[in-house]
Amino acid sequence: MTSCAARTLIAWMRIRRNKRFYADPPVMREQLRRHQEARRSRPPRRMLHSHHITDRMIDSRHVYTIAPRHGPTSPWHIFHMHGGGFVEAPEPHHWHFARRIVERLGCTYTLPMYPLAPEHDHVAIIDMVEKAYSEVTAGTAPNNRIVFGDSAGGTLALTLARHLRERGEPQPGALALFSPWIDLATDDSLSLSLDGRDPELGVTGLKQAGRWYAGSRTLYDAEISPAFADLTGIAPTIVFIGHRDILLPDARRVAELGDAAGVPVELREYPGMFHNWIMKSIPEARRATDELLEFLLTAKKEETRDSPNNR
């Protein structure tokens, strides 16, 4: 059963016409400036008082690292690439989610404010994200690094993992993907059939954002859309998706790619849920967050058990 809180939130999203931005490319172009406002790329003021936040510049972009006020109590460092179709700065729910995870785990948590399309394409975005990952996690053992990616950030997370593998660099301890968008063509028949039920995303607008991100490359290029990539050798992964989300086939594709590559992928599907519900203040989000943390703790225990020092 979908909770009353979730049903109310879905109704409110429809009343506010949240979907317009991604359903209508002209509306997306018209509203880009508002969705890329600098204030959205800064932590909420109250977090500045409740947490220890550092800000460093990488490629002239802000990279915020959040930790408990009196210092981390966990060695984990989460590196989270936010969603927003590559065209939006973080939403308030990204910051609130980061706060909740830091409070639950006592960890360090980084959000890079990567350059946005259409002014920038995948070349600049990926380059900045990977520089930020290398710099901010340099002092953290690879097995204590955890990569998060939601929506468009799912593509960035899988691309980062693939590039680490190709360079012979260690994988993070785990990946967590929330409503990942990994097929930027967004032309799966299931996505099209779900378009009317999704209160947040629209196929037409996502396609436009995908073309901006791809630049001169095709949307079916594995470097652009990880749905066509080989995921061999990447870290254990968990994926969360809702049945109202037009990205449902993308999430299932991650599991299929994991099976083909021999990578452990846990797929958690939630009936009735919408895009990025895990970051909202609803019962389903609390349950999913518990499952996320259980997965991370289990992955850590299994990695310790399989370490050469424990054989």
C-alpha cells in the first residue's frame, strides 16, 4: 500500500505541475535560468550551523563536503553526483538527504556542483566530476569510498566506475543509484507507457536534455549512455526505483548489465513510488534508506571477509 503521505505528495506535485519542466522542451529552455540559480548550488543555511561544511573549488566549480559538526565517526566518504537531467542544480531534497545520511552514519559526504548543460556537455561535466572525486577522496581508502548517483547522476556514477576500471584504479566500496537515468535516448516502450503516470519527469524533455549532454556524440554511445556499456569489474551496486518513474527500464537495465558482467546488483522496486522518492519525507523513503544502509554495511562486511589479510 502506498502511504497517505506519498499519495498526498504525488497529488501536490501534480497540482504544482512539476512535470512541465521535463514534459515540454520550450518550457525547459524558458526556465533553465531559474533551475540553475546559484543559490540552489549552496547548502541550506541551517546546515551551515548544524554540520561542518567545507567548500573547495575544482575547475572553478564549488565542491561541498559535509561532516558531523564535531567530526566524522565513520571512515566512509560518500561522493554523490546529483540528478536534474544535467540541466538543474541540486534540489532541496538533495541537501536534506545528505544531512540524513551524515546523521545516520557519522560519515563524510561530498556533493560536486558540476557544470550544467546546455552550456556544457559531457566532456566538461565528466572531467570535472572525476577530478573532484580524485581530489576529495584522496585521503580515504578506496574501500571506504561510496559513490551515489541519482537520476542523471546515475550515468555519472557508472561512467566514473567504468573509467576507474579502464585506468586500472581501485573501485569504491559500493555504488548506490537512485532512479538512475542511464539510457539518454529515453525511448524504451515502458518509459513511454509510464509517461502519463509519472508526476515529475517527461520523456520529451529528458530527450532534449540528453542531446545537450551528448554534444556531438550519439545517445547510443556507451560513453554517453551506460545502458550500452560493459560494467565488468565495477563495485557492488544497489538500485532503487519506483513503478511510477519513467526510468523504471533504466533501473532494470542496470541489473541486467550487472548479471551479464558478473557484478552484484540489488534492485529494489517500490510499487506506487515516483522519481527519487527515497529523498522525500515519507515512510517509503525511511524504509528505503534503511535498506540502503543495510546494503552498505553488508557490502563492507563481505569486503572485509574477502580481504587477503583474512584468508
